[in-house]
Amino acid sequence: MVNYESECPQCGYSSKTKLPPISSNSPRIAELCRTNNRPTPEEEKELRSFVEEGQSVLNHVETRIALMKASLQALENARDLLRPVVMQYKASLNPIRRLPSDILGHIFFYGVGYDKDPEEYFDFASQSLDLNSPPWVYGRVCHRWKDIIHNDTPFLWTRVKIELCKIQTKASSNLRIPLTLSLMSIYFRRSKALPLIIYLDMSSDESSLSVSNHIIYISNLILTHSWRWELLVLSGGQGIGPAAISEDAFSSLERIEIRESNSPSTSSSLDIVAPKLRAWSTVGNTWSNPVKTMPPSSFYHQITEYSISAVASSEVLKAISQLPNLRKLSVRCLLVGDDSQRSKVVLYLPKLEEFSIEQRNPLALYPALVVLLDSLSCPALIRLTVIASGIVSDAVKRFEERSNFQLQHLVVGKDAEKFVKGLLSSLVLRRILIRGDHSPSSVLLVLHEIFGMYSHKTPLPNLRELQFHWNPSLALVDFDIMGTLYFCVHSRMKCSNALGVKPLSVFITAPDEQARRMLSHPQLRDIHSMGVTVDIIAI
């Protein structure tokens, strides 16, 4: 018999429990089972001993199995009972519950989309009275979030987008007016006294007394907060007249953006007083030649920054010719107009310091950009951005020769080597930024032009910073940019002592795979040893 002392009371396990020895003479056992032969006395004794001991062990194993099944069932029951309770308690200890209000506010800031420029934000944001959009929806998560949204984060209520066509209801517009005004009042109240960024589109497909009343009521409520406006975006072709507006109503207004109407209409007025206004932006379309809403004459001497897009070059020249103190100009996506012939009169902009050109339209529209460049002279220019095809590089060269500016910052995109090659006459150039899609050969040409590898030109002695920003679609799998950079930097350092060449920092953003390869490149350490700072960021 088997001794079961010291066995587990739960499952019956014991270290002393062993199976009875099983005879290795299995053919004899098979024969006895197959026939009716009688085992020998010795075999019978051995078999009887095995049966007695085996049955005892088998009974013990069956008992253990029953105990273990019961224990397993008890454990499963305990698990099923305990798991949901633990999950509840665990959820109660979630770190998000312990986040300070200011951290939550920062998260909400990015969730709403306020990390983007206001102009870009308004392109995708819902209108501010949509209760199913942020920041309204954050207040419905829990009482704490509601309290934070309502009382501790007034900055979440500082961008106001009002689109009449999305808040009016044809069947019951009169009934909607009180609700609209109530929601607007709540929105403004939660922003407290912070500066506001306003987007207004009061255009409507309807023309009725109820719609007119809606416009009047909404406009009057919004204008009561005009003293807090910093940026005003007007869309739909409407203006703001002087009626019922005090002279200090727009005392904080610094920027205005006009988005021209998508349908032919008469010119709109913006006859207001805004002593702090410095920037004006016009976004045109196929119907906006000529531009319908121009800066009033009272703003001509105030405006130092002007941005215009989707208009003909003649409209650009007409607008900027009225701005004697213009220091920053941005032109995007010029359209074909009545300006196919090059102007014989050159517009002189003596105070312009920053000029940005971006032309992503089809190449057929590029002559409009050439006409514009051939019509300008900007001797004070120190920062130039050109995001356009290299076919305008000759026009940029003529622009430089005519203006005789001392460029310090250059930002270029497609066909960068053509612009870099043409603008190296300025020895005061301090910063070059290259971004966009480039082939390896284009990158190679850019580096060689910058470091004078194809000629005996003196490298730019004052160049402090070189930046490359590659789009994720760029394929540099077989291009050793770090090896090329080392070769160029080494060449630059050879003449550094004699020519007083300043130290250089290089900043590169690239797709993850290429960035990892650059960071592990053996010559990166050699570049650092020459006093060149290289920062590589994966995107």
C-alpha cells in the first residue's frame, strides 16, 4: 500500500506518491490478454500485487482529480467575481484622474486644434455653436472636466467661428434666434477677458426678413466683444460698416483676413478704426479679379504685413503699391489675369524685409509669378522664401540684381539647387533652409553649390545654419547624404582659417529609416569633431 502522509489537503499531492513498478515484459502481458492461457504462479503473484497497488494509486489519483476540479472551479469563481471589481478600482486609479488642471488644459488645447495657426484652424474647425464639437464635448465627460472646461480654461473659448448658413433653420429661424444668442453669450462668457480670434461668415442662400434679423442680432452680440478682437477673418464677401460702432471698438485688433466671396458680388466695405492693425490678408478666388475688399485708405500707413493668394499679379501690385511701410509680404498661388505682359514700371518697396513666394499651381500659371518678380525692387530684403518650380529661377536672379539686396535668410523648396546657385552672390547669407521633395542628385547639387565644390568661389563665410527638411515621401535609400556632407564640410574647413569662415550648424529632418541611418553613420562623429553641430530628427 502507498503511504499518503504529508499530502496536500486541497489536491492530495504528496512527494511520496509514486506509480507502482510496471513490468517491462509487455509481450507476455499482451499474450495473456490475447489468449485464455493461465499465468504461472510467479506471474499471478506479480500481477495481483500490481493490481492491488495500482488500484490504490488510481483511487488516490481520482480523488486528487476531483479535489483539483473543485479547487479550479473555486478559483474560476473567485476570478470571475474579483476581476470586474479590480477593473473598477483600477479605473478609479487611472493617472488621467490625477492630472492637474493645467496639464488637462494643455491636452485640451491640442485636442481642439489650437496648436495650428488660426487661418489653418478655421479651415477644418466646426462652427463654434456645434455642441458636438470641442470644447463643448469635453465638458460632458465628467464633473471635473466640466468644471475645468467651464472655469479654468478660458483660452479654449477664444477662437470663435460663426457661419450663419450652419446655424439657421429654414423652418424655424425665428425660434432659433434665442438659442443661438444664448449659446454665443455662454461661449463669450467662458473666454472671460482674453483676446479673441473671430471668424465670421454671415452669407446666406436665403433672403428674408427672418434671416436679416438673425444677422442683425448675431452681429450686435459679437460686436459687443470687438474690443477684445486680435484677429478678424471675414468670409462670404460681407463687410463691417461704421454704424453703431464706437471709435475704440477695435482697440486690440492687429490682423484682418478677407476671404473673397465665391460668387460675383459688389465690393464690401470695412470702414473701421483699428489703431493697432498691422497685418492684412486677402484670399481670393476665380471671381475675385478685381479684389472686392481692399484695405481702406486709413490703414495704408499702418499695415506692415500683407498676405495675398489666389489673385492675379496685377491685383497684388495694386494692393502693395498703397502700403508705403510694408515690411513683410507673402504671395501664394497667383492666378492668370490681364497681366500676361511684363510691366514696364518697377514698384519700389524700400522697407520690405521679408518676401515669401509659394506657387503650387500648374506650371501654366507660372508666368504670372514671373511678371510679379519682374515688377518689384526690394533693396532692404533680408529674408526670401521661394516654394516654386525652378523655371522661375531666372526671374529670381533678375529680382536680386535689380534690388541689390543683402540676403541673410533663404528658404527654398522644389529645384532648390537652381535658386541656391543663383543667389550665392551675397556674402552675408547666414541661414539656408531647404524643404520639400528632392532627388539625391538635387541634394548633391545643393551641397556642392553651398560649399563651392564646383567652382573656386569662396564658401559663404557668414553661413551659420543649414537646414534640410525632407518630406516622408522622399527616398534616399541609396544616397549617402552624411558622406557627402562630410566631404563638403571638410572642404569648407580647409579655408576656414584663411577666410574667417564661421562655425556651421546643420539641422536635418527626414523619414524615420533615413534618419536612423544618418545617426549611425560613421562619419557623423568626424563632422562633429570639426566643430559642426548636426541635429537629426526623424519624422
